[in-house]
Amino acid sequence: MGWWLWFWVLLAFVVEFQVHKSNGCLEKERVALLELKTSIFQPDGSSLSTWDDEEGDCCEWEGVKCNNTTKRVIQISLSGARQGDWNLNASLFLPFEELQSLNLSSCLLSGWVENEGFERLSRLRNLEVLDLSWNSLNDTVFSSLKMLSSLKSLNLSNNAIFESTHIQELAGLINLEVLNLGNNEIGSFPTVAGLKSLKKLKVLDLRGNSFDTSILQSLGALSSLEILYLSKNNLNGSIDIQVLDALSNLQVLGLASTSVNRSILQNIGVMTSLKVLSLSNNGLNETLSAEGLCTLKNLEELDLSMNGFEGNLPSCLENLTSLRVLDLSSNQFGGNISSSLITSLRSLEYLSLSDNRFQGPFSFSSLANHSKLEAFANSNNELVLETDYSPWVPTFQLKILLFSNSTIKRLSGSIPKFLQYQYDLRVVDLSHNNFEGEFPNWLLENNTRLEILNLKNNSLTGQFLLPSHPNRDTSILDISRNHISGEIPTNIGTILPNLLVLNMSSNSLRGRIPSSLGDMKRLQALDLSNNRFLGGIPENLATGYTSLELIKLSNCNLKGQILPSFSNLTRLHYLYLDGNQFTGEIPDILSNSSELKRLDISHNNISGKLPWWMGNMSSLEALKITNNHLEGPIPVEFCSLNDLRIIDLSENNLSGSIPDCFSPPFLFHARFQKNGFTGPMTTAFSKSSYLVTLNIAKNYLTGRIPDWIGKLQSLSILLLDENNFQGKIPTQLCQLSKITILDLSHNNLSGTIPSCLSNLTFKVGFRSGKYRLQQGSPIYSSYSFQSLVKESGDLDLYQVNFYSYIAVYEVTEMEFTTKTRSYNYKGNSLYYMTGIDFSSNRLTGDIPPEIGNLGRLRAFNLSHNLLAGPIPTSFSNLEKIESLDLSYNNLAGTIPSELSNLNSLAVFSVAHNNLSGQIPDRKQFATFEESSYEGNPLLCGSPLEKSCRTLEPTPFNNEREDKDFMDTDSFYLSFGISYTTVLIGFIGILYINNSWRRLWFNLLD
């Protein structure tokens, strides 16, 4: 027995020595891991940084898990570690003899080394889980996997498997329990015989492929299936429910986005084993016929969202008393929310009624006895929230409450009192409800794990107070558009250190911006705009952040420099500092924010010149510096701003010529008005083919309007007024098919008005009054309710994008003269405006009658020119016209009576012309004053004092004045002939009749 004792002592010593040498894991596996890293990944790369060759426990390395007893590696995860395409050498994994799980997802794997494919892994007898998702493998992978009989879970989703030729090779995986082939565009599946050997298969994920209803026959052999996902396939039409009913163990069925028809609702009742059913987004509109659904007594999760169902909720849903999850959102359900339906489903953990047409009274007390309820969503309805006069204590503790935009706006109310008894809230959205009363500071005090609080756009008053303890889980706080007063607590950065989004805009906050905001190291979006603060931007605000992407301090009464001399805002994308009292020059420190996309420092007192380094901000999409005191030229470096969508340099003292090379290819809006720019328009903007607004009004530009302007096919607003342009109006303007506002007034243009302008439609509808900047991807996904109904394991109730919290709209704005006044049009009002202004030029000739074809025109101004001829009767076709100014020209003829049919005409002036005849006195013309007609001495009728009875109107024809009068020679000739005829006749009578002759001579005596 002695030698046995020595044997075990020696063995223990060897094992201890081996473990000590490798500090935990086996040395050969440690070496194998390092070889794996060297062979597959770059040794000096950033991935797998914890895998080093110094002595250390490899069981602690990233993506490695060992058995606690033997210290053998049992799990390896290399997900996302590879940064380039590569081919697998499976032999590298053979040293890990007890490996149970291997994750190679998102590794850009496209194949394998010859004879070193996945079949080599068959020697790993304990390998049960293999994840190859999100790679570029094709259908040949099935042949390589067929020998891995130990596998229980195989994930091949999101690869490049377009064919199904080799899928039957999976028949060798006799122990397989989970198979995921989702999102591969596979169009067919093996026959029933090819799948019979998979007798242990419980979970089959086939979503996101191209299967049709024929796949159901193949699935009939998989009698052990418990979970089946077929969502996002082409199962058009009706489904043979008997085939699915053969899957007697099926508990979860996902049929979302498959285009199945309404027959599924009646036939599904035979599948009595179902516990989870998803039929969302199938276009199953009209009334919900739920007879089949209501027989599924074991149903625990039901998703009928995004179908367009109408009418009232079926009362039989009350029978589904086992329901834990019910999603009826994004339909057209109407009527009252049945309190009996809600109260009967007491097992509910998640209930979503959002985005429907529910109306009438609603009380949260109908949920009083739902002790398991964790998430309730009832946003975007039109409810009357009943006041709970008798206090009630809920039996549940909500984690999520979504009740946004669900009350009738004309009614006010208070925040539901039952929330005072909630202590585990994670997400609360009560925005857009017109709630009144004091700000509910107790929500933050009571719920220490609160992640999101959205109280935007209510009528809350009082002060914003912080809880007595730090809330480290709070990531989004939006209390904007209320009536909150007082100061921002100075310790906000300490109490809410992990905020990602803070929006306190449009309140009545005052005092100084606290410097502790700089302690929020994770903050990505800050909006304090439209308040009345004191002082300037705290230095800590600009220096403390490393992750801040958006700052919005518009209209905050701030003073001093734009930014402190030192700034650490290197990741900043959006900076709004407009509408303040900042002074000084644009600081050079801003050049460190090289990722800046949007800069708005308009409406301040900034001086100096445009810095040249702005041309290096290659990501810049919008630049607004309007209404400051900048001077000097536009730097030629601005020609490199190829991503610009919006540029507004208006209302400054800028001078020089606009650089010829400035023509950003994706530019939408350019506003350069009210500066001192000089010189001709040569090629600037000529390549900006997406340009919608071009405003260079009120400068000193010279030369001709360039012909290339007709190539800007997206141009909707062209304002060139108050410059020194010369020459004719180019006919190329007639090619601007989307033009709605055209202003060339106050220039030195000559020649005639092009008749081809009648080809323009002046059609609104394509142009939006506001332009939305490019959105980023969601920065934060909050609490996810664990559920199978959404087929991902998580029911993402509240995925957050900070762009939805802080508006990044650019509102188009312009100044245009109509109705004798200059108006600023912006947003929706601009959307409906159309007009032409050619006033104050030297245009000659007749007004083309074709202009009358512009039936959508609302304003037309030709005043202060040298136009002659009549007013075209075709102007009676200007059905939308509201303002028509033809004053100070040489127009002749009458005012066409047909113009009285212009029912929208509010302002009309033909003053100081050569018009004659009676003024129309019907309809709109009865409202115009005398000033509309002054300076036309031959006009008569109301409102002029000159009556048409005392002065017969000269019968002018409206088409041509010279056709209505005899010329002078004809008049004298006819008069002479008539006079001679009368004289000869008179003498003849006296010669023939003696008595008349004596009488005539006696009369003369």
C-alpha cells in the first residue's frame, strides 16, 4: 500500500506544479490560446488585449472560461475580434479537449483552410455549442459540420447561405436541440425524410429567409419542436393549420411579417399547446375575429401589433386568463378600453395598448389587482384620465410606464397619484399630456433605479429638486416645455452622474448654469435652451466632457466668449449657441471639434472674420452665423466643405466675391443675403444640384444672372433682389420646374418678360418647410422585458435615440414682399407660399398673356417698370392670387372686368399707369381703396370721386389700344369729306330755291 501513497503524493505534486506554473490554467492550453491569437489575429492588435505571453491565469482572459475544478478551458468566445476576412484552421482548437462552447460570431469568417474545416472539431467530444452567426459562410458549411454529432446548439444565422443543397447534411447532428438559420435568404428546405433523425430538436429559427408555405410539409416530421420562428418569410395566403397541429409539442410560434391572411385567426384554435403566438405586422386589418384565438386557454404571450385591426376589442379575450404578455399596439382599435377586459387578465406582466384610437374615460385603478404587472404602455390615444378621488394602493410594482400623448389636450389633470406608491420604476414617459401641478420630485426620490424620466410638454410648475441620494442608473431626463422655475441645483452632476441625455429646455429656469454638469462624464446630449440664465458657459462644461455630442444653449441670455480658451469637446457633433449675447471672435479652440456636423452661433454679437480652418471641418453639414458682425471675405478653404447641407451667412458685413469654387454637391439651403458681396455670379453654386433655397438678396452683385441657374432642377426659392444685376431675364429660369418663389426685384434688368415662365407650375408639396439633419443610430436601449413574443428574447419597450429628445430640425426661412409688405416666411407658412417679384427694374414690352396660366401663384409684383400694353384678361385665371401689383408702369386700356372673379385677391394696385374706363365694382374690387388706382386720370367709378356718367369712357379694347382708335390722318380725311359734302349741299339748295336764298341773305344783313 505504501507505493500507492507515494504515487498519489507525486501526482498531486505534479498537478500543483503545473497549476502554479500557469497561475491557474493548463500551460499547454495557455500556449494554444496564444498560438490561436497569433495565427488568427494580429499580435499587436487591439482585440484580445488581455491575451499576453506573460505569466498569468488564462482562465481570466477575455472570452475564456475554465472548469472551476480541472482548470481546463470549456468556453472560448472570439465574437467580433477579427477585423478582416479569414479562413478557419480548426486544428488550432484541438488542444482544448474539454471545450464545450465555441463562439466565432461576427468574425468575418468566409471559409476554412483546406482539410482544416469544422470536421476537425469532431475530436472535441464535449463540444455542444457552436455559434457561427454574422459571418460570410455559404451552404458548403453544412458538409463540414455533419460530423459534429455532439452539438446541441448550432447558430448559422446572418451568413450568406442562399442555397439549401447541403442542408440535409445536418441530419447527422442527432443530438441537436437548437438550430438557428435565420436571415440567410434560404428558399427551400429538405424533405421530411431528411429531417427525421433530428428527434431532439426543440428550437428552430428560420426567420428572415425566403420560405413559402411549402416549408410546412417539411417541418411536420419535427415532432419534438417546441419553438418555431418563421417570421419575415413569404408565407402568403392561408396556412394549412393541420400541418402545424402535427407539431404536438409546439409552444412558441412566430409568424410576424409573413403576409398570412385572416384565416389564421379562426384556425389557430386547434393548436391548444401554444403558449406564445406572434402575428404582428401581417396586415390583418378590419375587425378582429378572435374566436379561434380565444380558445387557446394556455396562451401566455400574444402579439397582434401593427396589423390595422379596427373596431372594439373582442370581449372573449377576457377568457385568456393565463396571458402574461399582450401587445395590441399600432392598430386602429377604437371605443372605450374595456375595464372588464383589463381587470380579468390578472396574470398580465406586460400590456401595450399604444398607438390606437381608444377614446373615453380611463382609470389606472382598473389595474389595481394586477399584482404581476411590470410594464404598461398606453401612449398615443385620446383618453380622458379619470381622477382617482378615493385613494388606492396598487398591488403591483411597475418597471415601465409609457403614457405619452394619451389625454385629450383641452383637458388638464395631474400626474396619477398611484405613482407615489411605485419604488421600482425604470422607465416613465408621461410626456405631451398637459399635466398640471408641482413637479413630481418624489419620482426621483422614490425610484433609485429609474433609468428614463420623460415629462416633456406638460404644464408642470414649481422647482426641480434633486433626490437626497445619487441616482446612478438615471440616464435620460427630459423635463422640457413646462413651467419649471428656480435654478438648476448646483450638485446635479453629483446626484445624476451617469446621465446620457439632459433636456431642461423651454422652462423658466434662471441663475447660472452649474459647473457640476461637467462631472457627468457620460453625457452625450445637453439641452438647456430657451431659459433665462446669467453669466456665460462654465469652463467645466467645455473641459469636463469626453463623450458629449450635442450642446444646445440657444436663447439663454448668455454672455462672454463662445467657449473657454481650453475645450475638450473633441466628439461634439452639434453645437447650438444662437440667440445669446456672445461677443468676440469665433475661437480657434473650436477647430478641435473636428467631428462637428452642425454649428449655429447666429443672432449674437460675434465679430472678426470667418476663420480659414472651418474649411477643414469635413463633417460639417450645417453652418449658421446669421445676424452677427462678421466682416471680410469667405475663405477659399470653404470650397472643401463637401458635406454641407445648409449654410447661412446672412446679415453680416461680409464682403468680396463669393468664391467660384464654392459649390457643395449636397447643399440644400444657401443664405447669403444682407451682406456686402460684390462682383458677378460666375460658377459658385453651379454644381449644387440639390439646392432648394438660394438667397443672395441685398448685396452688390453685378453682371448678368448666369444661364447655368436653369440646371438647378431642385431649386424652389430663388431670391436675387436688391443687387445690381443687368441684362435680360434669362429664359433658362423657365427650366426651374420646382420653383415656388422667384424674386428678381430692385435690379437693373431690362428687356421683356419671358413668356415661357408660363411653363412653371409653382406647385407646392415636394418642398418641406423644415429640413431634418441626418440622424444617428440609437445611443441607448433601456429596460427590455424578457419575452419570447418578439422572438429575440427581449421585448424592447423603449429604445432611445437622443435625436428624438432634442430637435435637430433646420427651419427654412426667407423674406418676401407681398401685399405691399415684407414678410418673413418660415416653416409651414413658407410651404404654402408662391410668388414672383420683378418689380423696380427696367422691363419693357407687354405683359405676356401666358402668365395667366400660373393658376397656383399667390403673389405677383411687376410694379416700377416700363411695361406697356393692356392688362391681360387671362389674369382672371390666377385663381390663387392674393396680391397683384402692376403700379408705376405705362399700361393702357381698361381693367378687365373678369378680374372681379379673383376671390382670393386681397391687395390690388394699378396706380400710376395710363388706364381708362370704369373700375370693376363687384366682389373683391369693392374693398380696394382709392390708392390702388391713383395716377390714372381716365379711370372712373368707385372708389374714385370721378363718376363715369360725367366722363364717358373711351371704348378701348383690352387687346391693343391702337386698334380701338382711328389714326390722325383718317380722322382729318373723313372730316374734310363730310364738311365739303355739307357745304356743296347747302349752296345747291340756295341756288335752286329763290325764297330760301332771299331769306339767307336777309339774315346775313
